[in-house]
Amino acid sequence: MSSLSVGIEIGIGIGIGYQKCLIVPRHHTSNPPNCTPHTLRSSFISLAPPSPLHGRGHAKFSMMSMEAGIGLMATKLGMMSFFQDDGKVVPVTVVGFKEGNIVTQVKTQATDGYDAVQVGYRRVRDRKLTKPELGHLEKAGAIPMRHLQEFRLQSVEGFEPNQRLQLEEMFKEGDLVDVSGTTIGKGFQGGIKRHNFKRGPMTHGSKSHRALGSIGAGTTPGRVYKGKKMPGRMGGTKRKIRKLKIVKIDKDLNVVMIKGALPGKPGNLLRITPAKIVGLNIPKN
């Protein structure tokens, strides 16, 4: 259909809509049906040609974060001090790898609307998973695994189902990585612990020690502003720490030592990906 014919049909549709609005009795004070701006806009959109981006998966996954490269899932083991060759002491978090990090699905633009690699981690017994989960893993020829996560990439060439991701092939000592996990849950906490508020005087007749204090004005605005720092649930949220350095890789113990503290307590699941560096593995624009 040419652009001229599309324009003619759109003009006819708008004209018909306005004619319906004009043929109204004088005593009819409210807007008649099919005469609202929303209705006219809907009729205009229905006659327009479909957008090339209106396809399966585009609207749902358009805001997903693109990774700089394929990553791994790991388990936090704890923290320790690492002595370098020059005698400096570096605080590191020891990260271990259990059985897993196997590709369970490769998603492409043609089949799913975006390119991504789904990876499974941590082997479990069959009875720990549901039948749909077992069927999904059996289709890929993979073992039963607890965790499944996706890594959205620029290209998925070279990946296939049931492919094992090797640590030594993906990272080396000195690399910078982004690590994400769930922080330790603290429960319901007050303003001093949660937001680092200052407490009131403890003597001289003061009756406000750890109280929150004023949370707003009176008649104006007559409400509490959204986002006001107040007591509430603390911790238990997803956090990502960027550009952490890999200090040591121990192939015999199958562990990695990463400089600094990582979110969560020992035993928590971690997601390790190559660090996003603008101009190196991420476009400047």
C-alpha cells in the first residue's frame, strides 16, 4: 500500500469520526459515544500501518540490561586477608563454584525477540524441581539445577545447549568484574540504623533519644512527602558492585578471590559478569 493511499484512508477515517460528532441533537449536553478525543485517536491509529517493531518480545524486553559478556553464577564462601607478593594485605571475598554453569537455552532475535543465553547453576535432586522445570532442562540435555539466569548479549554465536562454561576460559587474574547478589536482611529497623540518623540527647530531661522527629510541616502541605526517610524494612535487596578486581584464581580449589566485600552472607548466590567499561566493551553512545 502506497503512502498516498494510506493518507487518503486516514483522512476518510478522521472525517467520518468528526461527522459522527457533528450530528448531535442540541439538547444533548454530554459528549456522545464515539466522539471523545481518545476514540478519534484510536480510529486514527487503527488505520495507520503497523510498526516494524511491533513484534513478539520487543515491548517486553526492550528495557533489559545488556551485559558486556557472558558471566557465571557462584556461591559466596566468606572473607579473608590475602597477602600479595609485595607484602600488601588485601581484603578479599572467597567465591566458590558448585556443579553447574551449564547453558540451558540459547535465545535469538528470530525466536524470542532478543539475544540471550540462559545458564543453570547448582545441581539438585529431581524431586526438588517441578515437572515443567525438569522438562525444560531435559530438552537441553542438562542436569537438574536450582538456579536459572539469563545473560543478554550482543551476539549468541558459539553457544549451544548443555555447554559447560569454564572459569579459566572466561576470567583471569587482574580482570574487573561486576558482582550482584542479595544483601543480608536486617528486618524492621529504625532511622538511626537504617539511614544513619543522629540520636537526641540522653540526659538533661530529654525525652527524644532515638525517635524519628518531625516528618513534615502542618497544614501546608498537609501530608508526608514521598520518599521520606523513615523506619522500615532494611536489607534483603538486590545490589550490584561494579569494577571489582580478581586478585587470585585457585584452580585446584575451584575458587576465586575478589577484592572487597560482596553482597549477602556466606552461602548466598552471586552473579559475576565482566565489568562494563565505556569505550572498551560498551559503546560510548
